Amino acid sequence: MSLIILDRDGVINHDSDDFIKSPAEWQPIEGSLEAIARLNYAGYRVIIITNQSGIARGLLDVETLSHIHSKMRRMLAQVGGKIEAILFCPHGPKDECLCRKPQDGSFSELASRLRITLEGVPAVGDSLRDIMAAQAAGATPILVRTGKGEKMLAKGIPEGVAVYDDLAAVVDALLDPTI
């Protein structure tokens, strides 16, 4: 079985500079849930690794985050998809923790839990910190133009990072390498 790591905000759901603070604010990007279901159907284990500094900032609590993730899981189930695990960093940018991307602590935790190496595992994100964490963990970073991705491209990204319009396009490429 194959593994893929996804960032949440900007990859699966629409991002907000004001943070996603409630289930009502969590809205999927068109085609993202179906893309995850296609990955599941093709035998992929889908893991989310996400920074959620809104917790450290006092904008939401862990219980509210759990409700947001429950909504995501329900909506995914409606299209035949599922997320195997969600690893989140609740810390703020100044907390200097190892689990907050661009550090690779959450990636290392995942590798340890699964007793695998992440070499070659696709890691889809929309920011430089996603790319940096994936690279540090030995995963293969992929940038999507959704979320903050388009702005990242304008600033420049590391050479060799694949870029796709959205998660659905990533899945198209993974499942049909002739694309």
C-alpha cells in the first residue's frame, strides 16, 4: 500500500488569512475530496500533517479542531474517501517546537509510528514551509497552486519541486503517470 502526506489548509480546503476557526469556515476545494477518495481506491494511505497555530493564538481549541476534522471526515465519507491519520502542530511560530513545519518533527513522528522511511513519499503542500519539511524528512515535495501556492511560485521555490494546479491534478499525475 502506498502512502501520501497532505497539508490541510490550501490543499484540501480553502485557506484563510484569518484561520479556519470553526466547522462552518471549513470548505473543501472543489475536487479535493473526490481526489482523496480516488487515492484511497488506488490503495493509498492518506495522512494529513498540518500546522494549526490558531490553537496557540487562542482562536480555537483542540475540541473545535476535532469538530472541524469530523466535518472533513464526514464529507469525505460521503464521496467514498477517508483519512487514516491527522498529525497537527498546535504551536505558534515563536514556540520553536520541532513539530511545526518547516521543521520535520511531525514527519519524523509519522515515520516512527509506521516504522518506515519517508523517502519518495509524496507530500503535497501549498507553502515553502511544506516543501522544506518534506525535503528535510526525505519525502518528495509537491506544490499546488491553490491556497498560498500561487504566491509561493511568484516568490520562487526550490528547484525540482513538482507543481500542479490542485490536489485533483496531483492525483491525476500519480495515478496515471502518462499525464
